[in-house]
Amino acid sequence: MENPIIDYRQFFIEDADFYNRILLGFFLPNYFWVPLPRFFQTWLRNYIGGVLLYFISGFLWCFYIYYWKRNVFLPKEAIPSRKAMLLQISVAMKAMPWYCLLPTVSEYMTEIGWTKSFPRIDNVSWVEYIGYLAIYMVIVEFGIYWVHKELHDIKPLYKYLHATHHIYNKQNTLSPFAGLAFHPLDGILQALPHSLALFIVPVHFIAHLALLFIEAVWTANIHDCIHGKLWPIMGAGYHTIHHTTYRHNYGHYTIWMDWMFGTLRDPEEDQGKAM
């Protein structure tokens, strides 16, 4: 009987080589990246992909809400200055090389067979696929909630790590570019549940990578101060409250963890009280 781990490892390696050829081959000459060790190829691919996602999502969304739909979603006084956005970009770009270590290490550990990931959708049934993905997302939601909360509650962690992000605490300082403006270790800690979940539940590795990099788009969205009102999504209205009270709405994609642990604060209820 063939060892499925060996088969899976080969699929993971083939997939990584394919992604590298597409992204690195498009932006860099082969003589630059092909001789690099696999680990550094993966890191470089993740870095280029992360930078592209950050700037494309950030610029497109800023253009849409600050210029094309100017004064439609946000009043003029709520639009952040260029200086504030440039500072956020600077902080994010300093951290980006470090952020990219996490998916690189995750991919390496998956290639050597240490995680429970599987490489192809047809490796499991659809019921198993959806079930595993649901469990994975619960682990991620739970983990990110508590990491984020402890970054606030443990004073040294807040002072030396998370405070870097919370200098943006008003509508006119928050922008899509603030989404990745963290101390590098802070950003890695908050994304760490994505990687730890790979050791707990079998999950499609491509889905894991996609969800990890969707963070770049998602985090841009929740820092734009526009409340999308799509229950139970933890949209920007909830996250703006987090930046102003520091004690509510620690959650990730949904409001469930804040609801379960008593830290949820609804922007519509706040708006109703203010009227």
C-alpha cells in the first residue's frame, strides 16, 4: 500500500513549483530566483503576492470611497490625510517581509508532512471538505479573537506590539492601508491561528493559503469606517468601534466570538443611542 503522506508531499511540492513559476517567473528573471533554495523561493513568492494584494486592494478601495464616491460613504472630514495613509503604508511595508515568514513556514511544514493538510479537493468527500473547513474556520475565529484580546489585556504586549496599530483610532486616521499597519510580531501572532489549525484539522491547503491572503483584502475593508450591515459579518462599523473603545469587537470575520464572550458592541445600537 502506498504511503499517502509521500503522495501528498509530492503534490504540495508540485503546487509550490507551479505558483513560483507563475508569480516569480512573471516579475523576475529566472537566473535570479531559480537558484534560490525552495524556502526562499516560497518566501519571495509570498512577499510579492502580499505586496501586490496590499497595494491593489488598498488603492482601488481608497480610489472608490475617497474619490469616485467622495462624500457618499463618508463625510469629507472623515477622509484620512495622505500623510496618515503614507505612514500606514510605511509601517506595513516594514512589516511585510516578516509577515510572509508565517505562510512560508506553514508551507514548508506541509511539504515535509508535518500538518494534516491535503492537496486536492477530491482527496476527501464534499461533506468532509465542508466539515473540515468549517472546523478550521471556528479554530481560526476562536484563536484570533483571543490573541487579539490578549494583545489588549496584557499591558507589555499592548505597549510594545499592538499600540503601533492603535495610533489610528479615529475615522479621519483610519483607512484601508491601516489594515496591515502592525508591529511585525503583532501581525504574525494574529495570523498564527491559521497555521496552528493545520496541525489540528485536515484542510485543503490551497483553501488555507487563499484564506490567509484574503486577510489582506479583508483587513483593508474593515478599516474603511463604512458599516456594511451584513450580519453576522464583523464589518468596518464594528471594527471602528474597536478602534475607539479598545474593549469591544475583537473578532475576525464574524461577530460570534464577541457575542459568546460578552465583548460585542453593535454600531447600529450606538447610532440609535446617539440620536
